[in-house]
Amino acid sequence: MSLTVVGTMAFDDIETPFGKSDKIVGGSASFIAWAASNFVQPVNQVSVIGGDFPQDELAALTGRGVAMEGVQVKKDEKSFYWAGKYHLDMNSRDTLVTELNVLADFQPVIPDSYQGSEFLILGNLTPQVQMSVISQLNPRPKLIVMDTMNFWMDVALEDLLKTLKMVDVLLVNDSEARQLTGEYSLVKAAKKILTMGPRYLIIKKGEHGALLFHENHVFFAPALPLEEVFDPTGAGDTFAGGFIGHLAKTKDISFENMKTAIIVGSAMASFCVEKFGAQRLREITREDITTRLEQFVQLVNFDIDLV
Amino acid sequence: MSLTVVGTMAFDDIETPFGKSDKIVGGSASFIAWAASNFVQPVNQVSVIGGDFPQDELAALTGRGVAMEGVQVKKDEKSFYWAGKYHLDMNSRDTLVTELNVLADFQPVIPDSYQGSEFLILGNLTPQVQMSVISQLNPRPKLIVMDTMNFWMDVALEDLLKTLKMVDVLLVNDSEARQLTGEYSLVKAAKKILTMGPRYLIIKKGEHGALLFHENHVFFAPALPLEEVFDPTGAGDTFAGGFIGHLAKTKDISFENMKTAIIVGSAMASFCVEKFGAQRLREITREDITTRLEQFVQLVNFDIDLV
């Protein structure tokens, strides 16, 4: 029941109204691996890092059952670096610095040991890299989940549309769903996207939860109302990691089980925002996760007599 | 199990990206009565109208079990009139005209026949009128629900705070909860509001659903994802009407039953936005409501194994 994860392992430098993180480990594949490894092992990591990437981070992930054979190390180069500053509402942010570094010419190579992965998640990356990974995995994984962002819609739409035809589940946020389809109504946007390739669509709405669309069905998962969102960086990737982790653990890709997986993803994301970067994800126990899932049940559970 | 409703019965003139309504019947008490009368009768209406208010509207409401004895008719004056225009996102609107007319010097008088009402809902009105109604009802209703808006926080905060101490449930939207408390986090805002009088707080988030807070508990009800929101006018009042209607029908004011009541309110609101004004509320059947409630169950229902 192995899972392959493709994405960035990088440095983030985050400023929020609550403080500054300085340079800490981030990147889509980092958050996905930290979240998913609570549910499934091995997690086959595919990424690229520079010689500056901390050894203790690699050791910590290895200790969680994350395989590093597919992580290229370019010793004389620097890891991908992003710096950003959140506005007071914590919903919008400015990018201050983006240094692609090792990511600039990243050509993923899937190790033989990763072949046979039943689950694949493509973290936010150039669609060409995402397609390259799909084409290297033989047999095709049972389920392919793809994350993307508005940037690729702006600069690589044609490749993005090609990649969409190769995946089962697409993850985007509300504004990205609108941009991709030209539809303001998320229900209309979802209908269009479900004709573009993916059979399942998850629209993330941040603090307002997430919607899962499949055929004519729709499911809604709330975000946990929190006193404080300390740092939203990586929450979407953590959500994705919890989602795919639960699916890979249960090996059940039915719509019903995807509902549960989205709740698991929402629970993991609710931890992520409590501290800078992936710090909180390093600390939490199985018991913390169970308690948090119970909170989600309480949050949305109601009885109704429909007679 | 009677319910008393206080609020406006008025004319609205609405413009949306989809068209113009021209002058149609609106007002908080109208929407509340149309929604609540699906669940409980009589609905004891308290309001004020001018000689221009349509007789067929009064007859239609009477036919639904809405008592009109508490509705003052000022034959030589005009009914309250509001005109507004929604922006493209349908979330924000500009008020074009507000004519208070009969509302300017409204002094509610509770008829003897309304005494003994177990449930009271105070639609959005000046806090002084809301307090006057509470003080006239003897014995005090079993549950008092109050709606209000930012306008009263701006111009009558002292009276508003006094009124808050007299009610059990407060209904506000997210920006109003923030304005009332100075807290951006809705969880922090809720904690503050629950020290100001109400034991229950509902924060409406429009298309993003609604939160119910009580002591340390929180419940979340989604809005139904719709292809099209045709006209949001009255959706909040309709939500309130469904909420209080379910409570009055079941006579159960436990937190558990309030969860169900919020789902009922959300279902009623989802009808309201489908056509101009209260038009859709006039058409729907008991069967339509049951089908819609079933959609809400499907929307949020999930299974999870917490072992």
C-alpha cells in the first residue's frame, strides 16, 4: 500500500502578524510526507534538494518511514527558497522572494524501488514534472491525485490541461477553480472541471472548509474553527497529505471513503496552522489525531427526522 | 407552541446581475413568517405597515396561520421601503434608497392574544423596539432569539448591549461579530459575545455556512452549494425563520436540537435565494423541504472509525 509523493522540499521564510519564522524547512512534499506518514508507510518521496538542506530533517523523515531514494541531492547547489509575508487577515500574502535554485532544471527520476506504488500524489510543481512522474510509473498507480496553482494556469496552461487528463483527483482552491473555468459559481466550475479529466475534484476554501465533487454528488468538510491561525503556510499540502494518507491506508477509493479522507485532511491541516511550518506536525501523536477527528465529528454531526 | 415574530413588513426593490425585481414584498418579519409557518402555527406577527401594503399578501400569510392582530396598519402612511443593488459577486450590495415611513415612530403593541407565546424572535430592528416587545410579553417566552446588524452597533450600541442581556440566542453575521467584539477570530469573538448576555450565538457566514456556539461547544452548518444565487435578499431572515420554526415545533431548546434547527434554517435559506424576494418560499411544499434536508444530510455525512 505504498504511496509516492512528488513535490518540493525547500526553505521557507515566513512573516505573520505573530512573528517571523526565519529560514525553516518547507515545501509541498515535506508537508505531504509529514502528514501522510501518520497513516501509511513507506512514503516514497520524489524531490530535489541542495547541499544546504538539513541532514536532521532527512533523518527525521526517514525515521517516519519516508523513503529518500527518489530525492536528488545537488551538493553544490542551493535548495528552493521562498519568503513571504501574510497580511493581517492571514488569508492573503505577498511573496517577497522566490529562488528556484535546484528546482530550475529538476528532472525527476523514479527509482525502481518505487514502482508498484498504488497511490501517487503530485504536489504543486510544473505540470511537465508532474507528467514525467506519471509516465515513469509502470503500472499506473491505482489513484493519482494532483495539486496545482494559478501560476501554472498563467504560464503553462496547455501542459496543465494535458496533465489533468492523466489524473483521477484534482485539488485546487476556490479562486483557482474559478480561473481554470471562467465560472464564478463553484458548482458550475466543478461541473466543467469534471469534464477536463479528473473524476473527483476537491475545492479548498481555506478557513471555509473544502468541497468534494464527483459526478452529481457533493460533500462538504468544514475547517475547524480556531482561536488563532498562527501560520497557514503548508496547510493545503498538509490537507492533501492527510487525504491521500487515509486513502492509501484504507486502500478504498470509493466516494464514501473520500469523504472520510477529506475530514482526515482537514484535521491534519488544523494542526499545521498552529505553529510555524511543519513544527506542529512533528509533535502530534496518534492520540492527538484521534481527538481532533472526534472534534470534527462533533462539529458537523446532527440528528434529523426526515419523516 | 406559539411563536411571536417581530420585524419589518416592507417593500424591497432589488437589482442583481440577473435582473430587477421592481417593488416586491420584503422585510425581516415577512421572510421569518414565510419560513417559520412551515413548522409552527400560529405565528404571531408584530409589525407595522402603511395603507399601501398589499391585501393579498396579508391574506396569503393569514392562510398560512400567521396572526395579524399585532400588525399595525397606518392607512395614510407608506410602508417601509428599501432599494438595493447587488454587486457581481452577490456577496456585497449598495443601498440605493431607504425610506423609513411607518417605521420611523413604530411603537409595538403586543395583543393579549399573543401572551403566553413560548418562542419569540426579534427580527432586525432598533434595539429599543426589541426591548419593548420583550418587556410586554408576560410570562417571558421560553426562548428569545435576537437578530441585529452593524447599523445598530454604530448608532445605538448602548441599547443594543442592554437588549443582549435580555435574550437567549443572538444571530449576527461574521463581520458583525467582529465589529461587536473587536476580535478578528470568530472563536474569540464568540467567547466574548457569550459573556454579553446570550447563551447561544449563531454566526452567519452566507455562502460559507453558519456556526453555532454554546459554552465550549461549536457546531457548523454548511450552506448548500448552489449553481446560482439569484437573489440573497432575506436569506438571513429566512434562515432565522427556519431555525425558530423548528425549535417551536419540537419545543426542544437543547444544544443538540439547535444543531438540527440550524440545518433546517440553512435549508430554508437555500430556497430563498433561488428567486426574487420570498417568491420561492411561497411555492415550496413539505416534500420539497424534506428533499432539501436530505441533501444536507448527504452533504456533510461521513463515517469514520476513531479506534
